[in-house]
Amino acid sequence: AACDAAITRTTAAWDAWALPQLAGVERAVRDHIAAGRASEALTALRSVPDAWRSPEAERRIDALQRSWEEAVAREAERKPDSGAKGLLDDWRERRSEMWSKARVEPAGSMQVRDGAAVFTGTGTGRLPMPGPGPGQGQGQGPPHLGPIGLRLAWHGKPAANAQWTLDLGGVTCVLRPGGAELGGQPVLNNDDGSISLGLLRRPDGLSILARGRNGSLIQPATASELVLRWSLGSAEVEATMGSRR
């Protein structure tokens, strides 16, 4: 309990420090999107350093990325020759790179659409996650600080017993129609009903972060591969991994 309280305080302090740093980027991205400057907005999004990517900051960055993607998709539809489609396709291709490493059974129960993984039916999968990075985590420099954002959303109307599970070395996040839990604790939904997780890279594995009822939740695990299980009936789960490039 003392360790959990210390983690909660540390995460809250990280949010309190990071959000003011991020505020200028948020304003710039929104201004660029409003003015139709898609390339400039993307450059601003990619400029956010890892140290600013606290759990709440990562959730806000994910929302900005989705706003940017929706705006560029509308522009590509209105003006096919504007170059917006190429920019959008490149973004989605980069965002889907992580999912290309997934090993899934049965084949076809996970497909990549528009840069996101879409899970259907019943299946299992494994997804290796990147380590701290070259020269990091072995005394040669600090590990990456910021979490990799993971957004989960239902598509269609799931049956009451439908669920999608992420397991990281025994630490589980379970998504059900009524909500999600991380390590048995409720996770708060985003305004659109989706949930946002952070996968925090450490030298000895990963931690999973989420928003709980009483502040941030964080569950450390000495593992670096996600084990996925799902039984969805006729519904689908869309999983979007944040892009950094």
C-alpha cells in the first residue's frame, strides 16, 4: 500500500509538471488544425519530448492526434489532390508498424485497418514491445520516460460476456462492455467511451498506466511482451497504438 501511494504521488507530480509544458503544443496544434496546416500540426505533435509524456499528457496527446487525423481525412475527401491523403496514409502506416509484429491465432482474428488493430471473434495473440532503446537502461543513459499510448474502443454492441484482455507478466487489463479494470481496479473511460492506457518502458520490463477513480493507476511487471486474449461475439475492439514519428 505504501508503494502504491508513493507511485500515485509521483505520477500526480509528473502530470502537474508536464501539463503546463504541453499547453503550448496543444494550442499550436489546435491552431494549425483550424487553419488547415496539417503538416505543421503534425510537426508540433512529433516535437513533444518523452519527459513531457506523463499519463494525463499522453491521453491529451492521443486526443490531439485523433483530432488531427479526422481533420486530415476530411481534407483528403474534399480535395483528393491536396496531398492530405499521402500525409494521412504515411501517418497510419507508421502507427501500424507495432501491430505488424503481433502473432495472432486464428489468422484473421486481428486485422490492421487505417493504422489500428481491429480484433474480431475469439482469439489469442502476442505482441513484443520495444525496450528502452539503444544504449539505454544499461547504465549508459536513462530509459525512455514517456508511455506509449494505447486506446481501446468497442465497435458494435458487445454481448454481456464479451471481453478483451491484455496480460503483461500476470498484470491484466480487462475490457468489458461495462468498462475496464487494471489489476482489478476500475479504469475511467474517456469522454467518447474509449479507454486510454500507457505502456511505460523500463530497463527490466514495462508498466501499465491508466486513469483510476482516485488518480492514476500503475502496475509494474517484469515482462516486455503483451499477451492478448479476446472473445467478442459479433462486436469488435479497435486498439490504436500511439505514433511518435
